[in-house]
Amino acid sequence: MLMTSRRRPADLRPSPATASQPLPGTARELFDALPQLPGLRTEVIDGRLIVSPVGTPEHARIAMRLYNALLPLIEERGWDGFSGNVDVCIDGPRDPVEPDFVLAPADCPRWGDRELLSSGLIMVAEIVSPGSVVDDRDRKPGIYASGQIPVMIIIDPVATPATVTVLSDPKDGVYLTSARVAVGSPVNIPEPVGFTLDTSVFEKALGRP
């Protein structure tokens, strides 16, 4: 199912053709007006337009370890796994976010050409970096729960020790169930995933032997 999006490439410099047009009034409208920004992540979090650099190679390596761990399940069930580079539209406010990892059915509904609708997803994951601690740990769980994403994983190499948290059972903007383990221990990812993740797959990406 393809839904209409207002996002389109645009030149924000004033011109005779655009000088009389109203300026964007919301963070979503500003997001829609922005041109594509290669090498940058653009999201709306709690009404704020956030533009940040893409993650480090270590950050990307952790995301790929998660993808590789889930690959047999992805292939068996015909799902799609995205290690970044895909936008998610949160049902309701239509705010765009870009998780570090997205698990979706092949026929996941969209908002426009690029954004997957949150209510159609299976799981998202965020990898905490020093600059994203508050957003990833505190703000995004509520955003994803309100968007009815069944499962969220937070991989937190900033914590001491590094941890993996699995959040599930979203209701009224909150995940009701939480399980946290230190990296190196197994953790259950509940349905609709139904998979035991061996988090030792992240140890090498964290610089451990």
C-alpha cells in the first residue's frame, strides 16, 4: 500500500518563485521541504528536527552484526532487514525517524516512496552513541511504542558494561515488557520475531577479543 508523502527535493534558497510561499510551520513540514542530505541523518524527535552525521564504522559494524544474526530468520520468513538508510513514518503524528536497524515484512505499507509506516514493522533497533544517549534511551522507546512497533532493541555500547535491552508489548505509548542483559549473554526477542539473540556477536565489534 502506497500512501502520499509531501517530501520532495527542494532548494531552500529564496527565489522569485518561492519568496511568496509560506515558510514551513512544523518540523515535519521542514523535513518535507529539505533536499536529500547525503551523509546525514534527518529525523523529527519530539517536535525537533534533528540533523546528525551518520554513525562511525564501529556503529555500522554493530548494526551489521545484528543483521547477520537475524539473516537466517529473515530468509526463512521472507522479511526485509535494513541496516540504516531507511526512514520510518510514525503513524499518527507522521514524524519521520531513521532507526539503525529495521525488520519489516516485504509488503510493509509506506508513506510515500521512502518511508515505511511504523505500524507495519516487526522490529527496530537503535545503537547508542555518546551524542544520542538521551534520544535512544529515553525518547525513542516512547516514539516507537506510540507507533505500534512490536519490538525495539537498544544496543548500548556507551553503558558500563555494554548492554542489550529488548522492549516489547507496546501500549499507550509505552513498552510494558523489558529485558536487559550485558553484552555476551543471550536474550529472547519475543514474537512476532521469536528468536534468541546471542549478544556475544557484538563483542568483536566492541573491540573485545
